[in-house]
Amino acid sequence: MFLSVFDLFKIGVGPSSSHTMGPMVAGSRFLQSLREQPFRAHGLKASLHGSLAFTGKGHATDRATILGLAGFVPETIDAEAAEAALARNRETRVLAPEGLPELAFDPEVDLRFDYDHALPGHANGMTLSATDAQGDVIYHQVYYSVGGGFVLTEEELAKKGDEGRSDAVSKVPYPFASAAEMLEMAKASGKSIAAMKRENERVYRSDAKTDEGLRRIWQVMRDCMDRGLSTGGHLPGGLNVRRRAKGVHEKLMAERGMNLTAPHVINDWMSTYAMAVNEENAAGGQVVTSPTNGAAGVLPAVIRYWLDHVPGASERDLPDFLLTAAAVGGLIKHNASISGAECGCQAEVGSASAMAAAGLAAVLGGTPEQVENAAEIALEHHLGMTCDPVRGLVQVPCIERNGLGAIKAVSAASLALRGDGEHIVPLDAAIETMRQTGRDMSEKYKETSLGGLAVNVPNC
């Protein structure tokens, strides 16, 4: 099994990798397939199902779908150009993607939230269709947004095309598909998890390209965090959630150096770093999936804690942090899920916390066994966590939840490093338990806003 570090860490836009980035990617892919067809389409239609329908408005899925069908993609989207395209569509009821004729698309009629018919492949399903001059469907495709910005067609999901990567399995030198295999390969090779992951990446790009990409990932993460730490006001969406990262950070900076500061205040630093990222995500800003948007604050917060608060930390070791984290994230995605709509928030914040714990343990000198233990501790203590966003917005409880995920990650890494790597519950067991728990979890607790805090907290 091989999943690139750049598959787990993707530059995109908020508020959701599955509900915003995914539909945008699906729209772009549908346009490309239309360009390859022998007929001329005259219009477009879109239908959102399952979690994409139930929480789509809060996650800006409608907006993302329109932008995708206009030709925008998450990693290169220009905010001003996107707003201009949406304004043109409101005025003209047409879209004009590059390489295609103008296509009729009236969001009031052609974009449907279908709350009654879930698609069979995944909780995040959508159908995109092209119509002729009479409005009859002449081509359609089903897409599934399976978490972290990954999108599969109906056919790809059936073949598990995203997961199989049989060509990659045969090409990479360390194709571990489980934590047990990862530890066995590390022991046999004498390499760290990061070193094995780098060897795998080397099949597809040079070390220089990998390092350049990783520096870019961290730069976007840090820039996002800095914007969050310097921006006040309230978040969009109607809940009137006040941004708190800026105010808390200012207080922490004022207290810095005081002799009477309590040791537990370090938790406030970590929480503030994480909340800054997720406040930016909630506002639709540029973020990095880590492994999802809803959990995008955990890993950057732990990196910032390490770099700014741990003696001897250096950015020269940052690639090892990210490569190790990606190795663990790839195992979770391959064997369970990183989708809140599929397995609840244990699959998002829980996965992010496990990845961050592994990365921190690695750069603090942990053995592969200690790294695996750190990831297991973090994931184990998120098991059963529901995804119940109030009003379908990635704000409450999501923003604070990232802060606590970062704290758990640091605690997990610290505990693991106090031991020798031996432990009762292997990471593979925690991953499988998460998968089973997600399978058994009621749909109302899996990003539908039909249960939990979403129905017990006033929506205004």
C-alpha cells in the first residue's frame, strides 16, 4: 500500500475537505469528462445526497459545487475570481468553464439537496449530469467524497481504485499496509518510519522535490495559523461564533516570562494554535488537509508547540515529522476511514491526533515502536467520538475539539517515550476498532447534524 505524503497533506480551502473541497474536485473532474465526450452539452445538474445534503449548506457544498462546475479547483482557487464567477452565475444562470460552451445552470432549479435518497457507496454522494437543449440528461456520473478531499467515481469506489494502487505496491520498497508490517520492515531494514516513507516517495519524485513540497505544506499551515492568531471578529454562518484565538494569544504573549505562570498554560498555547487554524478554516480560508479540514488544526498546533516551546527543536527535522505523520495517516485511511460522515469525528480529529503524536514522537527521538505506541494512544482515546456539528457548520464543537486533539497528541507522544514501545493494544487494533465503531454508529452522529450537540444546542 502506498499513499503519498502529498495525498494526506493537500492545500485547499475551508470549511470542509469532504463537503467543500471534494465537491469542487468532483465538478472539475466532471468537466474534464465532458470535454472528452463526442456530443455537445447545453446544461448541467447536480444532486447532493446523504451527509452532503444534510450539512451541505453549512459546509458551503452548494457554493463549492458551482465553483467546481465553473472550473475551479481547491489548490489554485483565487477568492476574487471565485466570487466573480458566482456573481455571473447569479446574474446569467450559466457557467462558462474553459474548453466548453456556456452551460445553463440555475442553482435554484439545477442544484438539489436530496435528503431522502442516500447513495449506496458512501455517506458523501453526489450525482452530476449534463443535459441537452431540451433539458434531458445525456450524461451523468456519480461521485463520492470519501474524506480529506479524496474523490472517487462510482466505478472507482467499486474497484477500490483509490486504495488499491497495485502499481504503487509493486514499485515502492516499503509497501506496508498495516502497522505490524511497518514495524517489521523498520526492524529488518534498520530504518526509521520517516526514512522508509522517504524511500517510497523517492520512487515518484526526488528528495529535493519532496523537501520543497513539505516546506510549502508547513508554510501554508503556519501562514494559516498566523492569520488566525491576528484576526478577530465573528465567523460566518449564522451562529455568531466569536473568534477567540487572537484574544487568547494576546493574553498568553502578555503573560510570557512571568514567574508565576502555571505549567498547564502550555495547553492554552496548543489549543490557541489549533483554534487559530480552524477559525480560518471555518471562515473559508486556505488550509492544509491534515488529514481533513475539520481536523486541520491538530497537527500544525503540535508542530508549532514543538518548534516554539521544545528546546532543541529545529525545522531541519520537519520532514521527518510530516513523513512519519503521513505514514500513520495512510494506514488509518487504508484500513478504516478519515471521513466524519463515515466514522464520526474519531476518524477526523482522532486520526489527526494519532498522526501528530507519531510525528512528535519521531522528532523527539522515538524508536519505531514508540512512534507506533504514540499513535495508538492518541487514536484509542478518541474512539467513539461523534461528528455532530451545530447547524452543520465546522465551528461548534469542531474548533475547540482540535485544541484538545493537539493536547492529547502531545500527551500520547510523551507517554510513549517514557516506555520502551511495548504495549497491550497495537495500533492496528485501534484502527480496526475505529472502523467497527464507525460502522455501528448511528447515522445521526455522523456529520448529518441530526443528533448530539447539533440538536441539543440552540442554532441561533
